[in-house]
Amino acid sequence: MGAFSSLLARTPNQLRSRAIVKTLLYRVLMVGITIVVAFAVTDDVLASVNIGLVTNAVKTGTYYGYERLWDRIAWGV
């Protein structure tokens, strides 16, 4: 457990606000891509927008948490 805890002891390289801005901008891009792909599959604008918004709302929180976790891991930097 000691080796694992030392991996997470690292101080983050970026401010929380920077991580939030990066997350939101990335998700805006992904919403657009998801809507385009969903429209190509469904040929329904409303369904495509709903798919894009719902899936990306869930993914935004998970991406932010994942990014913050990796920012604390000392391995490889």
C-alpha cells in the first residue's frame, strides 16, 4: 500500500479552474461530434440532440474526475 499511496501524494500541476475549463471545452466539442454521429445513425434531429446532451452530461463529470486523479499520479512524469 505504501508504494500506491506515494503515487497519489503528488501535488496537481494545474489549477482546478483550468481543469474545469479544459473539461467543459472538451465536452462542448464532444457534444457536437456525438450529435453528428447520432444524426448519421438515426436521421432524427431531436433524438440526436437528446443523445448528445444526455451522454455528454454524464461523461463531463467522469472526465473531470479522471483528469484530476491522473494529475495527482506521479508515475511517468
